[in-house]
Amino acid sequence: MTVEPGVRPPAAAREDSDARVIERSRDEPEQFAVLFDRHADAVHRYAARRLGGEAAEDLMAETFTTAFRLRHRYDRERADARPWLFGIATNLIGRHRRAEARRFKALSQVPAPVELDEAVADRAVARAGAHGVRRELAAALTGLSARHRDVVLLIAWAGLDYEEAAQALGVPVGTVRSRLHRARSKLREALGGSDPTAFREAHAHEEAHARRGTQAHD
């Protein structure tokens, strides 16, 4: 189908929202594969950044297994399932706190730059103007409590905005703001005033606004 610039295609030609996919999967379980195709890579990257590549595959699979089992409880008013999926993944990561702490501690001791969080880290290093920030960031993350680390990484690495992070964690938006403020204060203190996670917030808000604009027309 050819669509002229600026003209939205008919509804039938656009992708269904995640909520509609999940709703269909209640009677047609095979439809849940659409959700996997859309979000599995993002969930895997998030898990890998926090736990490493070896654990990421299993955690990603467990996230979608859990989501499939709980799909009948999904709030159909929420068109985008990303906060729900990242919330499940974050809860599962909670079972591996010691492994995550060991990973960040090990990364903090590597003298050469490491791929802590792939392209996001590269942009963060450029904006922070410090080649060692990735190693230092790993060390700083070990100093955060679990709840503060969850908030800052859901926003910085999963790309969620405040409201989406609140949905993922099942807490009020005000709690997200408070935890994020404290987490970033500690990161800036540990990193000599820089915060390599902060720039991602504006981009996350832009992405969320764009998604909501698209969903509003569906």
C-alpha cells in the first residue's frame, strides 16, 4: 500500500496496540508471539546490561513466560505493554541482586573501557566528557540501593518515562521522582558532578510522547 506523506493509513493497515494483541491472545494464545517479536530484543538488552549476556537469555524467556501466564490480568486501558514487561523483568532481576552487584563490581575494576550498556554508554561517555565514566558508572551503581537502581536504570536503559516507570514498579509517580532524584544525587557525587544517565530522560519523554500520540489516533 502506498501512502502519501502526512496521510495516515487506514486503521486496518496499522499495527494493533499491545493491549489488543494481548486481548486476542486470551482466546488465541498463538497471538502472544506478536508481543514477543515486538519487545523481546529490548527486554534482552535491558537484562544483559544488568546481569550480563549469559543470564539475559533465560531472564528474557522467563519474563515472557510470566507475562503469558498473567495476560488475563493485563489492564487493557494501557495500550503499550513495555512498562508491564519491564516491570516483570525488573522483579525477576530482583532475585539476582547479588549477581548484579558482582557484575557491576567486576566492571568497576576493569581498567579499559567496557561495553556496560552498548550505544547508550557511548553517548553517555561523549556527553559526560570522561573516557572512564563507564567503569566509574559501574562502581557508582553498586552504591545505590536496589529500589534506587531499579528506577534510574528503567529510565536510563529501558527508556521509560516517569509514568511508565511507576507502572512498571507499581508505585506512585511521585515515588519515582523522589527515588530518581536521590539516585542521581548519589551518582553525581560518585562521578564528580556528572550524571551519564540524565540525558536519556529527555529522549525517553520524547519517545513516550510520540507513542502516546500514535496510540491516540488508533
